[in-house]
Amino acid sequence: MSILAEGKFVFADVWHGTVRACRNTILVLWVLGVFMLVMAIFLGIEENKSWFGEPSFLAAGVFFLVFFWPFMAYRSRATLKRSPSLQGVVRFQFDESGYQVEAVHARAEVKWAALVKWIESKNCFLLYQNPKIGSIVPKRFFQSAADLDAVRRLLQANVRRK
């Protein structure tokens, strides 16, 4: 049994995969940003300044809450534009032994034993051959929901899930 998934990568595919892969970092930055804003307000109330308190805490809080999104958009766009393996039609073929990926400039075969983990999000699968670097497989590349379920079962049976 072989399951085929193919399509052309677009910005949204890389964006969704990057955001999912960086979810913990995003959470830490948001918590840090909120903490800095709370400290700014607390210092303002404590020192009878204004509602925004210490400007450096305010600036740091806003920075941590805002800076990551434009940076992620820039990195996603740059990755899509500068990665030859994401150009043109990319074809994934999944079976009991692993998966093959074929693109205009690359061809690879990966056995299930080579994957250290996999993550599923609403829009994609992330397949990790390294604990920190994952390959994005957009769900929109699959021809049917049955194909998605079959790949999910293959991953569940052969690779540990984070």
C-alpha cells in the first residue's frame, strides 16, 4: 500500500510548519513579554508615575510580544524562496517501510527508523530526522482524508510521537 501526497509549497505551508515547530519559543517570548508589561505597570503604580511605569520594561514587553511575528514571516518567506528542494512540485510517497520525497532538485528515501519523532498540526505533519529540525508535509498535499488517516496510522505504528 502506497500513499501519495504532492503539491507545490506556498508561503502558508512554510509559515504553518514554522509556527508549529517554534510553538514553545513563541510561548516563552509571550510569557516574558506579558511579565515585562506587568512589571512596567507595577513600577508605574508603585512609583506614582503613569500607567506605563518604567519605559524600558514597557519597551521590552512590547518587543517580546511583537517582534517574533515579522521575524517568522521573513524567515518563512526566505526559506521558501531560497530552498531549492521546496521549488516546483514536491511528491511524498508513504508506505510500510518509510517515505520517499521527490522534488525538482532532490530525491530522498527515509526509513521509519530514521525518524526521531513526528508532530501533527491542523495544517501539516512535521517529520523529524533530528530532534530540532523537521520536514514539513502539508496536509493539503494529500488526495483524501482517508490518505491522511492512513499516513497517521503509519506514523503511529512506526515512530514515537512527541
